Amino acid sequence: MSYTAPLKDLLFDIEHLAHIDRIAQLPGFEESGLDTARAVLEECARFNEGVIAPLNGAGDRHPSSWKDGAVVTTPGFQEAYRRYAEGGWQGLQHPADYGGQDLPKTIAAACAEILNSANLSFALCPLLTDGAVEALLTAGSPQLKATYLRNLVSGRWTGTMNLTEPQAGSDLALVRTRAEPQGDGTYRVFGTKIFITYGEHDLAENIVHLVLARVAGAPEGVKGISLFVVPKFLVNGDGSLGARNDVQCVSIEHKLGIRASPTAVLQYGDQGGAVGYLVGEENRGLETMFIMMNAARYAVGVQGVAVSERAYQQAVAHARGRVQGRPVDGSAPGSAPIVHHPDVRRLLLTMRAHVEGARSLAIAAAAAHDLARRHADEAVRREQQAYYEFLVPLVKGYATEAGVEVASAGVQVHGGMGFIEETGAAQHYRDARILPIYEGTTAIQANDLVGRKTVRDGGRAAQAIAAQVEATEAELAASGSEAARTVRARLGAAREAFLAVVDFTVAQGKSHPAEVHAGSVPYLLLAGQFVAGWQLARALLAAERLLAAGGGDAAFLRAKIATARFYADHVLGRADALRSAIVDGAASVIDFPIDAF
């Protein structure tokens, strides 16, 4: 199944929700207005549709393989990656000082969606490199930056994130990998890391591992973790590659999905210790790693949008072409394409609504990130940073859970053929299933939303969002259209449900944490659906304004309005049920005896 990048929708969101014209007024982004966004996205679409997307099915059928410590990627990946790096795609949002293009995250995120839709397994390699760049930019010494950043930004080298160990999954307090100082500024690293995405491969000259480890005498728990750069090949003083470091890939995993992406088990220190270089200060590694993790969490949310778009496109194509059954209303005399059947239309609209809702949420978050980084007013930067941080768990949690729902619906639209591998619908479902798990499960995102993003500030960030939504409701009321009235009613009800949950979480978060966390994932889903619904309401208003002015693609704009209305009726309508489960349903979770499971 071929892939076509949804340029109209991406550019609509960039222009009317992210307000790229305002972002282009920020220092350093003056050349990054709508014309630049359009040119970059059009070229991104051409490259990914022609080069990366055709390898998606091949990667599923012929995944990466391991032998004697070496990993061979899917045929075609090497050439595709070479062209990806030469095209400058790795450096889109990274500083020009290190060879990047220094574009806003708003544009880079749209390109990331296109890449991930084209080939999720391929896109995972650049995703982790982006995180490594962010960590080094923030905490790396001048020497580390000079040694590694230019080659990472160019894509000549790739990066990884090494957190997980066999005994320490998400609980990083249990990390045992150790680092021994050598007296010359280097360390020797010993230990085992698992689930390392692209921890070994044949795409790039070098792999730069960012590794969490403990220095001797460090405090117990997360306060005693340090972060180290441990390259696959040591780097000589002149920048050339030297000896192979003491890190080996001892196996790769056999997975449900994303099969072309090698997920490595890495062993450090079997030959005397892998040479590592401290990033930042000893015992403060987790702070820096969280920079990578936050970047990766947002990026995984974009992956949720991307796989949803790919599954939706395939489902629509099948529904238009598959002739079966007569329409129940007699609108056709004989058998007709299944897109005429009401339930198939409901499935397709549910898929479309989640895609556009999650996309608008991700683009809005990217715009907040750009404002937080570059706005001249410090108060605005703080406000937008708080907004962005509140949105990250929503982007990661809601967009990936929606991705599973959308991919599952895609299989359902295909019927029995969706269960057959040859159609490709099953691959989207299998690929999507990892997204709510890696880079922090949905429950971990929900814990972050409850603790750091709601209880800690007494609900102020959440209430500030609700106030903005209320202003949008007033605009919907002023519109007067039937669609606007419907969306306003559903959005207002969802806002009330959201605020009730925020009040419950703030009031009970410290005194009854188990009861609050029993509903933490439903809270995240409610918040994600609510904010996505708000973005679609804003899109509806923008579409109505354009139609009234006689501008834009009228069919596209009418579909935008119809999708927002469907989202309000069929997704925002879930809000009160979620509120009830969170506020009134904790006891049925907590009181159930563990021995009865």
C-alpha cells in the first residue's frame, strides 16, 4: 500500500493552529514562515513517498538480523539512510553552528510525522539521534560537543539512549551498570543494557551511546546515577575513528512489530571496560537523560499520529474498492463498495477524527516549544514552557493509545483480509502496539501528569488551559453555525468533566494517592481527548472563516468542519464516562483483594 503525505492537513495546522507567522517573528526563525514550511514539507513528502515508504513492508518481512555481534539491517535501508543523511533531514531542528538547519520544531515535527508514516522502523534511528543531540547541547562539555555534535547532526553518526537493564525496567533506581574513574577524565563502564533501539546496525560509521551508570560511592537510588557518552568506536584527537570500544551487541530481540528496527542487548566491559566520558556532573545523569526522554516521548506521540495516518489511508482505499453487500437504505440497487455502509463510515470517521485530533495536539505542542525557546518576553517563555510540559504526556499517551485504536479499526474495516499479512493492515496494528509502551508506558505518562503536572502546581496549568478553551467556546457561540453549536456543547461538557477531575486530583493527590492513580490513565485520556477536541474546535473556526472569505479548498474545509463535529459527538462524548470512572470508581479498583486475581 503506497503512502501519500497529508500535506493539506499538516499545513493547515501549521498555519492556523500553530500560527507559523508568529513563530517566524521569533529570533532566529525569521526565514521559517509558511512558504518555508510548505517548501520543506513538499520536499520531505517527495523523499519519503519515493525512498522510505517502499521499504516499510520489506522491513516487516525481512527484519534486521544478528550474527556474531554484528547487525545487518533490511535490504535497502543502508542506501535509504545514506540519502536521508545527505539530504540534511537529521539536522532540521538542530543548531546551524553544528551543521543543522535550525528550523522550528513546528516544521520539524510535521516532517517527523511524514517520516514515521513512511516507515516507523526506519524512523526510530533518527529519533534517538535527535535525543542524543538535545542531551549534549544541554549538558555536554565543550569538548564533547566539539567531538560528537557535528557528526550526529549530519547523520554521519547515530545516537542511542541506554537506560533499561534486565532487573531495572522503568525503575531506574535499580540501575547497576557501573563506571570507574580512570584519573584522566575518562571512565570505564561495565554492565548490561537491554531494549536499546538501533544499539547496533550497519547504517552509520559510529554509534554514540548515552549510558546511565553509577560511579563508585554514589548514593543509592536515582540520585546516584550519572550519564556517560560511550562511543562504539573511540574518536581520535583529529576527529577520525580509532579503536573499537569495549561494547558488544550480544543479541537482538524478535518482536511483535517494528521488526526492521534492531532492538539490541548491549554488553559493556567484557574486555576490561568500555571507555566513557561524563556528561554534566556525577550523580546528576537522570536530569540530563530526562531531556532525551522528553524529546523521545514527544516524538513517540508523533509516531502514534503517523501510524494512525498510514492505517487510515489504507482503510479508506480498501473501503472504496471492496464491493460487498447492499446499502441498508436502498441507495444502490445492488452490491456497493463498503464505504457506503454506516458502520464502516463510523469506523473510518473515528480513525480520521483521532488522526486529525492527535495531529493538531502535537502541532500545538510543538508551537509552544518554539515560543518557550525563542520568545523575547521571559513571562511568555515560562507560560509556554509550562503549557508544553503539560502537553507532552498527553501527546505521548493519548496519541499512542489512539494509534492502537485506529490501527485496530483499520483491521476491522478490512474484515477477514485485515487479518491476513499480505494486505499490510496487520503490520500497522503490530507496529502501533509498542507505542504506548516504550519511552514510558501510558501509566508512567499518567503518573507524570498527575504528580508533576497537576498536583505539584495545584492544577494551575490545567486550569489555564480550561480558561483558553472557554474563550474558544465563546467564539463557537458567536459563529452561529449548527456545527459550531454542536461542538461548543460537547466541548463545554468535556471542560467541566476535565475540571472536575483536576479538582479531584489536586484535593486527593497527596492524602489518597492510590485512589487518584487508580484513575490516572483515564485522566490522561480525558485530558488528551479534551485538548485535541479544543484544537479541532479552533480548526473548525478557522475553516469557517476561510469559507466565508471564499479562500482555500472548499471541499477540504467542509471536511475539516465535519470531522470536528464528529470528534465532538463520538470522542468528546466519552468525557463524562471517564470523569465518573476517575472520581467515583477508585474504590472498585483499590478494594479488590489482590489474592482474588
